[in-house]
Amino acid sequence: MREPTSPSAPEARASAAGRERPTHVTLAVVLQVRGGRLQALLWQRAREPYAGAWALPGGYLEPTETLEASIRRHLAAKVDVRELSHLEQLETRSDPERVPGEWQLATAYLGLAPVGVDPAVPEDTAWHPVDRLPRLAFDHGPITLAGRERLRAKLSYTNLGFALAPDEFTIAQLRDLYAAAMGHHVSTTNLQRVLVRRRVLEATGARRDPGPAGGRPAGLFRFRSRELEVTDPFAVLRPPGR
Amino acid sequence: MREPTSPSAPEARASAAGRERPTHVTLAVVLQVRGGRLQALLWQRAREPYAGAWALPGGYLEPTETLEASIRRHLAAKVDVRELSHLEQLETRSDPERVPGEWQLATAYLGLAPVGVDPAVPEDTAWHPVDRLPRLAFDHGPITLAGRERLRAKLSYTNLGFALAPDEFTIAQLRDLYAAAMGHHVSTTNLQRVLVRRRVLEATGARRDPGPAGGRPAGLFRFRSRELEVTDPFAVLRPPGR
DNA sequence: GCAAAAGTGTTGTGTCTACACCCATGT
DNA sequence: ACATGGGTGTAGACACAACACTTTTGC
């Protein structure tokens, strides 16, 4: 076991030509806050294996496309991809037993859609609360939970909230989004102060009129950037001398 | 574009059978602190493409093995895999142009080895400081830097330091390891207090005799766990009422 | 005693939590 | 006036950074 391996050197490429190759699919955990709950977009399988179980949208990788292009193409069959506010790679699953009868790798992505948009979806497709998932096909259950964990972590140390929120919103609305995604109560007061101090949010100056029950009109805010930025890079072990 | 796609449903599997498939390699960014610097294990390509350039160890995925098993198998040709203290998946690269003349996907792993061990490596293989990398083949440059960033981030909010450190060590030794990995000075005093308060480190009770220059003997410490644990889960947005 | 290295005491600062209180609107 | 919801003031807890100082050794 001491001969150097040579990925993609000519001799290896030659052997790769005759080599058995896996199929490769891309999958997406598409999350959106709907009805105050974090929900995932799933479609129901009609055929074996896992007939009747729900599955993540996705499909086979095609030549000349990247993984990201692939998942965007497959998602286009389920939702209007332009409504996705964020897309990032999660992980690649490779258990040879993950799909019966086929050696299939799967690269999962996390997609996020802002609250409010309600894309048309096909007959077999529906949103499901992530904390009450139905029976999922293959390894799609753990993948979905990994997507939620990624979202929760990044809400804490990045500006990823922009991907769940509309362009303009009140702090109370944003608090509800964070609470739905994080799975616990979030303080309006502190959320506002943390995000404004970090300069993640900025006031638009506009106000929203109160409802029929009255109340002080709420100020409107927006995210300063709608690109992912790390806002709290190091929890500890900061470089000295700031 | 509204027909539901069906990954791995029978009809899709049938079409998958005749479908063009990519090759798939696994790569590893193996990092170790050597000579006070963070270094990566690379081998020098003898043949085109990228003859003379340096590359990450790895090779083709074989049927019935997982990605992790694959990278462990290929690494065994370079180093004693039992000396790896940590291995985790980084990302999967899919640019169709990333390897000339071949449609090849690559799943990269991050591997870490504790300071002090010095595995025998083949002729064509050597360690290179990550902050002064030679010309790297393919997309191995950005992959290597992504590995370093993953390490730096996790040193801050997990106990991943265990993977760089020997079983027992003084705080001064650990400080040098963190400084090499993070790329900036680290305070001995504060490193000790942070890691002990978080109960990441524990004193062994033993002491290390000072060198010929004298000095107070140093206490020895160990990591309480040598499995990855998140020790500072949420930088902000903690759940209420702790 | 003196130099060297390790470790602790202490103070300051920045960030977040909690909660009280004030503000602006509808009825 | 009062209810309703929005926003601010302020105090406290906590964790970390910085630095002075003490401890323990070799020479």
C-alpha cells in the first residue's frame, strides 16, 4: 500500500474509463417559514422503492453541468427557482446501500425561500413542518435535519436571516421568523439590538400602520446585504489587539 | 418544466442505466503542525496534466465503498491512516472543466494529525506550509484553503484542538499549536482559562520538568474528549432562560 | 540572588439578557 | 381614557482580553 495513487493522471484516467461508476443525483432541502412554522418542500413517491413515502426534490446530474446547476434545474420542476433567496451545498452521501439496486451518490443542497412567496407546486408536492416530518424515503430524513441545523447555526453567526425575510419587515415579523427557524422563543428587544449593533439591519425610515386593534406603528427594517456575510466570525480566540 | 422529476424511481433508474456518468475521486487536505507551522501533505505529479505541480492525495471511488472509506484507503498509500486524529467531509467540487478531458467530481475531506507523529511518506510526497503553497494542480489550491478555514472556525467553537495535540501537553505547547493553526498570536493565559472554563481541558496532575534554562515546571493537560464536540454552540441568539 | 518560564489575580470592556418603562396609535 | 402593540433605558451577568504579579525551578 505504498505506491502513490494518481487521481486523474493518464494511467488512472485510462483505468477510469473502464471503471464502474456511480450515478449521481442532487437533492435540495428547501426551507421556508409558512404559517409560523419552518417547513420543507417534499414530493410523494408513487412507485417503489419507498412508494408513498415523501422525498426531497432533485434528480440526476447531467454532463456539462455543475452540481449547483443540476439542483437548480431539478428544482425548476417544483418551484420557481428565482424565488430562492439562498442556495448552498450541504453534504454528499455515499452509503452504497442508500438506494436499493443502484450505486448512487447524492449531493444535498440547502435552499431557502423568503416568507410570503407561495410558489405554485405540482400535484404530488407539498410543504411539511420540519418538526413533524412524514416517513421519508432513502436517507432524506437525516439530510433534511442537517439542513435545518445548518440554517440554525448560520442564523447565529451570519446575516442569513435575509433569506427568510421579505425585503422590508417589522422587528416583530423578523422575530417570528427567527423563532420558527430556531425552534425557541426569541426576544424582540434583543434581536433588534443585536442585529442593529452588528449593522446587519438598517431602518428604512418608513412605518407600518397598526392593525384594527391599534398600537404604535412599527418601524420597517431591511437587511443591509442580501448576500451571505459572516458577522460574528469568531466566538472566541479572536486575534489580539482589536 | 412542471413534470415531477423522480430520482431513483424505477423509470429514472432505467434511464440512469444508459446515462453518461461522471468519475468520482476523493481527496484529502491532511493538516498537521510541523516545525511550528501548519502544513499540508501533498504529492508531486510526474505526468500531464499539471506535471510538476503538487496535488492532494486521493483517488478513484470504488464500488461498495463509501466516500470516507475511499479516502481512508487512498490515504493509506501516503501515510499511516491510524495516525489521523480526525476526518470530516469538506465539500464536493463539480466544475466540468476542473479536470481536462474527464468529467470528474471530487469530494474533499479534511484530515488532521497530531503534532509529533512523523509518518513515513513516499518519495514524491512532502509537507508544505499552507501559507506558502507551491503551484497546485486542478482546483486543489482553493480546496486546501477551505480545509484550513474549516479548521480555524472549528478551533473556535468546538474541541477540535484535540486533533492537533498529543495526548498530554503543556499549555504553552497547546498555545503554539493554536497559533500555528490560526495564523495569529494566541495568549497562553487566556487560552488556558477559556478551555478550562469550558471544560474542554483537564489537568492530569503531572508536571513537566523545566529545561536547562530553568523555569517553573509546567502542568500537563489533556482534552477531556477526543471526539468532536461543539462547546460554544451559539454565539448569539441563545435560547432564553438559561 | 537572578533569570526563565508557568500560572494566578485583577481590572476593564464589550456583548448579550431581562425587565421596567415610555411612546404612538385605534376605539 | 384605555387597550394594544412598538420601542428605549438601564441594570446585571458573563466571558473574554490585557497585564501585573506571584510561584517554582536552574544556575
